[in-house]
Amino acid sequence: MAASVQAAATLMQPTKLSLASKNGVQLRSSQSISKAFGLEHPAAGGRLSCSLQTDIKEFAQKCADVSKIAGFALATSALVVSGAGAEGVPKRLTYDEIQSKTYMEVKGTGTANQCPTIQGGLDKFAFKAGKYNMKKFCLEPTSFTVKAEGVSKNAPPEFQNTKLMTRLTYTLDEIEGPFEVSPDGTVKFEEKDGIDYAAVTVQLPGGERVPFLFTVKQLVASGKPENFSGEFLVPSYRGSSFLDPKGRGGSTGYDNAVALPAGGRGDEEELTKENIKDPSSSKGNITLSVTGTKPDSGEVIGVFESIQPSDTDLGAKAPKDVKIQGI
């Protein structure tokens, strides 16, 4: 990367201008620029000249060509710099491998946002009936889609791919709770504690941004190990003490916008949802599937699909369905 940045700095050096005569201006390229483009230094006496005696249009065209070449080289250098910094998706590590690394070895690699994998084990659920305590439960999204109307006119609502607008801090981890395996093979899990929510914002193809709170709070899921599901609580994206730009809030702030009288426009139906903040929670549903286990270490791995509502802006707008898939 240092070499690319240095090359970009070299290309930005100005060329040398020298007056050869009263009738013309000679433009001589520096040796450093030639080397930066991978060209040999021009032979002695070789010069690129833009004569003032020529037609003005021809002069402008020559100088424009020089500018285009320099701009193209700078853009290429910038691409090299950005490409050098893109290291791709890091290798997925096991829990023991993650625990063996120091903070500096994990910092900036993307590993902190990944759930661990398991090596070996079985491709099925292989735990005996009984009561267990699940710890270190981790959910890592790999896809966010939002149900919205298509970009084309009169298109029916469907789940659309989105662009992540927030940082890579959306993984839920350290979740724990009782896990029960019944004699008939069904399982039941109750979420009790952990890092069980993360604020995420995605952008639809049309440019609309959709914030939501990815969570599994108070999850109670039951069913067969290959397909067990349940409901969970989705808290409000913003709390009751949040104040909007007009100073209105759920538990504090103004009752209605300043300069809107209480008996006039402030109580009209279209403004009621803006004045009366609703921080109430909603419900979501998640389906989990176990794809592998390691009974000797007590590890389980699988995939999930969750559907939950997006932010309502404290009741001011209708929520959208957000589908989250991951491992």
C-alpha cells in the first residue's frame, strides 16, 4: 500500500514548464512521471511542445489529453490502494482458536463479528435426552432483505436485497439459557441473557433506509432439532425518552410541536401519530436448524432465518418486514 500511495504522490508532482522562445511554450515531462507510468526516460533533447502559434483548439486538445492521462493514472493508483486494503472474508475459526488469539491479532480482521465453527463431529443432532444449559450462543447474519414495493411501478411487495449501511457489529453473542432435549427427540430453548440485540440500518435499491433492531430477546423456541422455531420480543428502536427534532417524546418533552396550538392543528388526526409517541414492543419469529454437533465438547452449529418488524419511528410510520438469514 505504501508503494501505491507513494506512486500517487509522484504522479501529482507538477510538470516542468520552460520558455524556449518568444513564439512557443515547451512542456517537458519530468523523469519521475515517466518512471511512474512505466516508461523510459525520453532521449536527450526529446520534448513535448504545445506551440502558441498553432491553432488554439489544437493546443487545448493536446493539454486535455495530458490531463486525461494523468487523471487515469491517479484513478488507477487509487484502485490499487483500495484493492490492497481489501483482505476479503477472514477464515472462520473454532472457539478454541478464537480464544487463543490476542486482542491485536483479532483487531481489524473481521473475526470478532464471526461466529465460531466446529471441526469434526457429526452432521446430525446427537445429544441425549435431558436438561442442559446453553452458553455462548451466537447468531451471525449473512443476509438482510426487506419486504417493500419494487422499484418498477405497481410492482407487488417482495423481499428485496439491501445494502448494509452500518458497521460490522450486527452479530449477537454470549446468549445463554436453558436447553432441554425431550425423550421424543424434540428440543426447547429459552433465551435468558446475553448480547441479544444490535441496531442495524440497511438501504433498499430505491435509496430508502430501513433501521431495525436485530434481536432474539425472550426467545422461546421448540420443535425438532432440524427445524425448531419460536417467537421473540422486538423492543422499540428508540426509547420513550428519545426526543424528535421538534422536542416531542414518549415520557418527556413537548406534547405537541411548538407553534402548533393544542386545540388546533396539533390535535388533527394526521399529526396524532407524530405527537403521541408509542415505544411499545412488537413480536418476531425465528426458525433454527441444527446442521452439526460435537457431543464430546458439547458444541452445536446450524443456520437460522428470522422475520421481524423494522423501526416505526415511535409509532409515526408503519413497520416493514425484515428477513434475516445467517449461521
